Amino acid sequence: MSGDVAAVRAVIVPKLAAALGVGEDLVTDDLELATLGLSSLEVLELVYDAEDELDIVIDEDSLDDVTTVGELMVALSTDSR
């Protein structure tokens, strides 16, 4: 089942906010993933959590060009198979 951005946001934003120790309102689409202090492993864990909760499978190669939180959510909602 392919998710939509709202469903992905409902999964990713709370987990990302918790990982960063900030409120969900501070997790905006324009945040650069590279500046958040999360390792690539931590970002992949967020992706795997989204896959599990939304019953989707993401082609990890589709994440290569993702640089912001918003791009990550769009990729997760459109690149599922």
C-alpha cells in the first residue's frame, strides 16, 4: 500500500522530534537532514519505522537525493512499492 504525505508525516514527525529532543512544531519540511545531528543509521531507522507502521517498502536508492525533512516525507509517500 502506498502512503500519502499526511500519513508519513504522522509517523516521521513525532519520531524525529523525539530523536532531536524538540517539539513537533519545530520539525519543518525545510530542515536539512545533514544539519540535524542524526547519523545516516538513525535516518534509516526512521525510514524502517515508517515502512513498518505504514506497511510500505521503500527503495533505499530513492533516498539518495533527499536532503530535507520534506523531501524525505515526499519520497516515503511516493517511492513505496
